[in-house]
Amino acid sequence: MPSAHDFAAMRERMVHDQLIGRDITNPTVLDAMRRVPRHAFVPAHLQSVAYQDSPLPIGHNQTISQPYIVALMTQMLELTAKDIVLEIGTGSGYQTAVLCDIAQFVYSLERYPELGQQASDRLKQQGYLNVEVFIGDGSQGLPDMAPFDTILVTAAAPAIPGPLRAQLRDGGRLVLPTGDRFQQFLQRVRRQGESWHIEHLIPVMFVPLYGRHGFKPPDNPDLSDSTPIKYDPESNM
Ligand code: SAM
């Protein structure tokens, strides 16, 4: 098992080669990527390859996104330290930790209870206190906590979910991949009053966003009719 020193060196190399070497220029994002220990968010047997230039499996046929994609989406959000963020698709909790490192508070929603609980526990272990993880259908957002300054969707939607547009504050940014099941474009949506300015960025391939405003779920749980439940790391759900 690599030492803490080895992991820090791998992280620095990742930032240099995979992020600065491409088009990640925002110093706040680069610093967050230097700080967040990606290896703490992957299954134990994958820790030694946590800093490689690829997504990795995290169970339930889901993945932790490639470091470059995490950095790119974070850069596209144009986050400030005052932002209240909604993240859809907690997954491993790694992207959540990067958001927590920069923004004021992060609400994160995950469809699979086990993934959400594990991510919430890891975030707590790593000392992130400005986050709450909910279990539910993120395609419907979190209306009780809206509006949000920024919204990030880390799974592919067939179109921009209406509830997420509605929960974005005026002047806010929403970043998400949209397209079909196998090919999407990363989009940034800016809200100006009742107008939404949409930019199409790069082609990407994400796992599907399942739910009422996403793709039809092939399996259980179908959470589309239930209200999101907040996971409390102090209790056992
Ligand atoms: N950003 C995550 C990370 O750093 O590990 C990776 C996210 S993974 C690519 C996409 C996640 O979206 C999966 O964990 C998946 O279960 C979740 N997901 C899919 N549909 C969802 C929905 N309707 N609501 C909430 N989460 C959903």
C-alpha cells in the first residue's frame, strides 16, 4: 500500500499531467484537486490506481468519474466560496468533496442508498462538515432546499430536467451531460430571469440519470414517487 507521501506525490502528478496539461486553469479548482484525497473515495483494492487518468468502478455498475472530468465540471460551475450547491449523483463522494472544498454548502442526492451512505460516511471521515447527502430521485431535485447557486448533475440526462431549471437561482449555473444513453454533450446552462442560456461543450460518456426526469430505471429502486431522505451519518439507516 502506498504511503501518505506517495499518494500526495501521485496527486501532484495527476494535477500537473492530467489537469494543467489539458485546459484546467482555475487556481481554486486546481488547489481543491491537490487537496482532496481521491484514494479515500475508491474501493480499497483500487487505491493504488486512484490517481490514474480514468474512471473506476465503485459498485452497482456505477463509476467515480475521471479526475479531468471532475475538474472540468467544477471549473465550468464557476463556483464561489458563498455558493450553495446541489449535486445530483453522489456516487463515491469524491466530486462532492471537491465541491465542499470550494463552496459554502453542498446538498448531494444519490439514488442507491448504499452508495449515498458510504459516501456520506467517507465525507465525514475526511472532515467535510458542509454537506448533507440525501437518498432519492435526483432528477426531481431538492425543492425544499431550493434555490441553488449552482447545480451539478454527474449522470447523463435525456434533456435538462425541468425541476432542476426551476430550482436554479437567477444568475445561477447548471452543468450536466445530456444526450442518449451512450453519447452526450456536457452543457452549461445559465439562468437569467426566465431565460436559460445554453452552451454545449465537449462530447462525453456518463452513466444514465435514472428517474422521473431521466431515463427509465431498469431495476429497483424506483424512487420517483418518494421524497428524498436525508442520510444521518450518526444513525444507521
Ligand atoms: N461524481 C461521482 C463521483 O465522484 O464518484 C460519480 C457519479 S456516477 C458517474 C453517477 C451517479 O449518479 C451514480 O452514483 C448513480 O447511482 C447516480 N444516479 C443516477 N441516477 C440518479 C438519480 N435519479 N438520482 C440520484 N443519483 C442518481
